[in-house]
Amino acid sequence: MAKAEGRFDKSDFIYIAENDEYQCPAGQRAIYRFNTLEKNGNELRVYWTSACPKCPIRDQCTTSAYRRIRRWEHEEVLERVQQRLDRRPIAMTLRRCTVEHVFGTLKHWMGWTHFLTKKLEHVNTEMSLHVLAYNLKRVIAILGIARTMKAMRLMGA
């Protein structure tokens, strides 16, 4: 939202892992202050610099007295994923070509709606049945019904 309004966003702040702090666009260091817990259970570390109130570019950074930067406890995982994507930008295109079609097909079979069951274990079962049906239809489409039945007999199914 900050970027859309012309202000710096989190990507403009550089995380310095060895000191566990951020460097802001003005060159100041935002140090760790405290941890906070989100409603979904994620733990966030909160950083800010004491230089914010007198910063000459504060208006480009925040509308409040201090710019607070939040870092998820596992954010380094997201950073590693982003680095891999930056090294190989074709990866997401390849994923869309191979995986997203399957989920689109399953969603279509489900009527473009939600799961019919409630509770995670039941939803897991429902999803597993959808995946099994998808895989069986693919095998039949590739091998044909006769070869699929023969393979199933050989496997003792």
C-alpha cells in the first residue's frame, strides 16, 4: 500500500542478518524492538529507528512518527525462494504449465466452489478422492481402459 501511495515499501529496506537490523533508505539502522503475535499465530519481529521524527525524507517513508518494519520469524525462507525465482524466472511459468492445470481441473470438477465436507481430516479425504479420480482418469486417457485394467490386475488391485 505504501508503494501505491508513493512511499517506500519494505523492499526498500535492507535486512542485515548478522546484526538483526534493517537499513532504511535514509541510511539509518532500524533495530529490533520486540516480538508480536498475529491472529493466525505467526510471530513477527518489529524494528524501527529512533531517527524517524527528524528524518528529512520521512514523508516518503511513513505517515506516522516512526516507520515500523515487521519481519516474520521464517522470512529467510521467503527470501531464499525469491532468490531462486530471481535466478530462474522461467520456474513460475513452468509451474503454471504443469501444476496449475491440475488444480483448475479439480476445481472445475468440484463445481468452482468450496469443499463439501467440514473439518480438516474430512477435507483431506475429499481432496485425496479428487486427486485419485484425476490420476485414474489420466492413466485411462494415456493407457486406455484395457491396459489400465491389466496393470491393476497385475498389481493385485
